[in-house]
Amino acid sequence: MMFNYEELEQKINEVFGSKEAFGKELGLTKQRISSKLGGNDEFTLSEIGKAVEVLNINPIEIPSYFFNVGVCVA
């Protein structure tokens, strides 16, 4: 199953300006973040928790950022 991270990417750009800056905050390389956002690697629960914190995401909105399958790419 692939998730659509478009909303998450928009939030990352809004808050950090780049995937690289966001990745540094999470302790991940730009390549690793790109791999996760591209669906080639999964976010761990601890990464999701940290991302929610640094992006100031309301917990009720977590599914729309991390588990959105409404417009998935096959």
C-alpha cells in the first residue's frame, strides 16, 4: 500500500522550506526523507511522532498527513 504524502510535503515546505532542513530536524538525510515521501521507505512511529511535534500537527490530523490513501499512486 502506498500513501500520498502531498499534504505532508506542503507542510514541510511551509514550516522548514526544504526536505533537507526537515530531515536534519528528524536526524535523517535528504535522500532518506525523499525515499520516505516517495513511498520507497516507511516512516517509523518515532519519526511520525517527531514530525508531528516539529511541524506542529494537531494529533487528529495525523491520518491526513501520514496515512492518506485517497489519491495513492500505483
